[in-house]
Amino acid sequence: MPPNLQRYLPLILIAFVLLFILPAILKKHTTTGLSTKAQALATVGALSLINKEEQAFKVAHGKFTSSLADLVPGHPKLATDLGAGLDVQLETSTNGQSYLVRITSNIFSLVRAHTGTTVTAKSCLVLKSGSGVDCPA
């Protein structure tokens, strides 16, 4: 290495550290998306809205529906809750008189089975322990 370049090597190294390594170390990591509590509320809210809209659909059509597309126009907030990253599975019996809904978020998984206006089965599984969120009553 030429002697002139050797004199500038420490300065080049310091400039490299200041430009590339130091910003990576000092960069603050921010989280995006909903908080744990907000996502839990969205999950429970979606379950409640699906139940309410299924009951309204049955009154209007004489049977429950297995299509979320039939339920969202009745309550647009349901679309907001579903946009929070929820996985929803909705199944209706062959005669349309009962339905099962399963909603899963990264916080917990909720399952409810309904026959008419009666909840015939329910389940809750907390997926993120230590989140401070409990299953709804």
C-alpha cells in the first residue's frame, strides 16, 4: 500500500463506521399494526358482529348464511375488524338453521356454534401467552 494511502486509512475506517455501522446500531425499531389489546378487541368485536348479522340475515331470509359477503353490508365495521388480520371460517348447516364460526388472530382463537339464537358450543384458545388478554366470557 502506498504510504500516502496508509495515512488516510484510519480516517476512511472512521468514516465507514459513521456512515454504515453506527446508523444501523442506533436505529429505533418501531412496531406497526394493532396493539395486542386492540387486536383482541377486534377479534371479539368481529365475533359479536357476525352473530348479530347472522341473526338479522336469518330474520330476512329464513336461514343463516355461510358467506361473509352477505354479512358485511349490514355492518361495515365488520370489514374494519376483518381487515385487522383475522382469519374467519363460517360454516352453515345444510338446512341453514345453525352455523359455526371460528375467528383466529395472533392473540387467540374463538369458536362459537349457534342453533337459532342459542349458543350450543363455544371454545377459546389463547395463542399468545403473557399478552395480558383473557378469553371473553
